[in-house]
Amino acid sequence: STWVAPSFSPMNHNLTYEFIGTFFLVLVACSSPALGGMGGLPVGVMLMVMIFAGGHKSGAHYNPQVSVAIWMNGGIDFPTLISYWGFQIFGGIVGAFTTVVILGSTWTPLPVLEEVGRPLLAETLFSFALAWVVLNTTCLPEKNDTFALAIGFTVFAGAAAFGTTSGAAFNPAVAIGINAANFLVADHESIFQYLWIYLVGDFLGGVLAGGLFRLTNSKQESLDSI
């Protein structure tokens, strides 16, 4: 008998791309001892190349808060948003576990300061910046061929500026993936103590960016995500 390749729907294609992109993003992110200074460069570069690889297929969000901002502007529908979240977080968890397998340990994003206000503000501001750059380089009629470079350097800039303050996640999938891996393989009593900072700050930044973009760009001007 002749073997027939399995058929996958376009949505399954998109989810596969979201998983792969987030997997490699988190693999690189949690392989670094810290994201401050030049440590953020490999993360920004990996994000850039994965966006070039997957932008034509899924939109290359690789970040739940970016997906929220795009959903707020009609780039994806709500069921797609939830599906993207699931595969992004799953990709983040698998990426973090893979780092543990390769290196024997991983790095956990933790705010350096005991005061949570400043790390929370840093996460919110650069999550806003990241979603804002994504929206303005990929969701308007005037397409930017170097959009992935702009997005990757936004992450690098945020990591260089505030990596020593918040850990510079700017992505709930990164924070959840790394924390989940550490929770299961290491004895960290307070692994999830600061996770809320990344969930609240990152999603707040994405919502603010999505709302402002919606206010400043009419439906006639904006397009679906890449």
C-alpha cells in the first residue's frame, strides 16, 4: 500500500510554528545566566530569526501578550488567541526542560530588587514597547521588510536596560516555562513567588499597546497580522 502523508489544517500549521518559535526562544533565554547586558543579544537574535521563519505562517507571535495586542486589533479571533496561548506556553515549558537536559540546570527570572514596584514597571514598559513595535511593523499596510530586526532589537534593548532589575522576560511564556521547569527539577521554595510580576506586567503592557494602537489607527488603516 502507498503511504499517505497526514493532512493538517492551516490552524495546526500555525500552532506548530508558534510552538517551534517559542521553544527556541525559551531554549536560548533560559540558557543564559542572566538577561542583562549582552546576555539579551542571543535572545533578540533568536527571536528575530524565528520571526523571519514563521511570520508568513502564524504571524510569529511567540508571546501571549503580543497575541493579546494583535487580537485586540482584529488580527486573530478569540479561539485562535486561546490556542496560541496554549502552544506558546507549552513550547516555553518544553524549551526550559530541554535546557535542563542539556545543561543540567536553568535560569529563573527573578526581580533583583525586593521592592516589586520597579521590576513590575520595567516589565510593563518593555512589554508595551515590544507589542507596540510588533503592531506598528506588521499590522499596517506599509509593510516593513526588516520588522523582525526591529522586534528582536526591542527585546535586546529592554534586556540591556532592565535585565538586572526584572530579569527582562517581557513574555509570560518565558516566565512560565522557566519557572515550571525549575519547580519540577530543583528545590526552589519560592520559584513562583514573583511569577505574578511577569504575568501582570507583561499582559498589562500588551493590553496598553493594543489599546493605544487601536485608538491611533482606524480599521481602514490597519490590517491583519502577518
